[in-house]
Amino acid sequence: MRAKFVGAALVALAALSVSAAEAQMRPAASVGSQIVDVPEQPGYVPSAAEEQLDPAYRRQPVYFRTNEPPGTIVIHTSERFLYLVQGDNRAIRYGIGVGRDGFQWSGLQKITRKAEWPDWRPPAEMIERQPYLPRFMAGGPGNPLGAAALYLGGTVYRIHGTNMPQTIGMAISSGCFRLVNGDVQDLYNRVPVGTKVVIRQAPTL
């Protein structure tokens, strides 16, 4: 009986070791304290039902105390929200997906270019993690950049749409900020080139 117990324990331990090794090999996104695997899906077109966000991440007007002038975009990476300042301590809040661990950043930028249904060229870091990705993909409903992109300064980062609405609220990207297509189109129509963008990793106390 003891031998059977020890044998079963060794098998279970081996299975756990294999699972841990596999987890390290697969791309992972953090959702709160959870880690989930969500590889990019170029070419996938989400349904209207999939585009319906959890109520917590749906676009909505909110109270937002800030010294930034109306028209400024403020991104709170840790909260997974983008705020478009309206003035009088109000803002329009959008749920977003953000950079995975090691790809999150903060700073001050401006929108230097806008594009609808942009083409996609995955950065080298993303191709290294997911070598099956295409090196180029024309804009369209199945494009991972979604319906629009707002380019941030001279960086490789963008605020853009997505063909994977289930990733809103996750830390999965290579440093860009993603919104569902309806939200990125709304933002695109509200802000001009030259808009100030403030990126913060921690919420203001």
C-alpha cells in the first residue's frame, strides 16, 4: 500500500512539473492574480455578442479628478482604464487591455498619427514569443489592430482596436493599449492628432 501511495505521489509530482514547464513555454496574460494563455488570433472576426464587454469595462461617463485639461487622455495601466478628460471632474472611461509584465510603461506622449483599419506588422518581441504570426497583415475585421489606431509619439506603441474583445481587462500586449472596436472608433472620432496622452502605471492617490 505504501509503495502504491509513493508511486502515485511521484506520478502527480511529475505531472505538475510538466505542467509548470509547459506554462513557461506558452504566452501568458495576467488577469488580476491569475495567469491565462491568450495567443494572438490574426484573421479571427469576433461576433457582436463577443464584443459585449463586462459592465465594469464598458464605456461610460465617470467622476474623474484631475488637473489635466479637457481633451487629455489619461491611461491607468494598473486599473485597465483609459480616461478622456471632459472637464469639471468628469471623464469618459474606456476599458482597455495593457502590456504584459515586462512591457508596461509610463510617460507623457502625444498622438502623432491616426489611422482607420490600419495594417499590422508584429514587433520582433511578439514574433519571438509567437513565431507563427504573419510578418504583415492588411487592415480589416480580422486584423489584431482592429478598427483604428492612434500612434503615440515616435514610439512603436499605439492605442488601437482588437479582434479579441475577451482580452479587455488583461495584461497581454507588447506595450500597446487595446480597446474593443466600438470604443476605439468612438475615441478616434473624439480626439485629434496632437492630443496629450498621460500613461500611469499606478493610480493617483
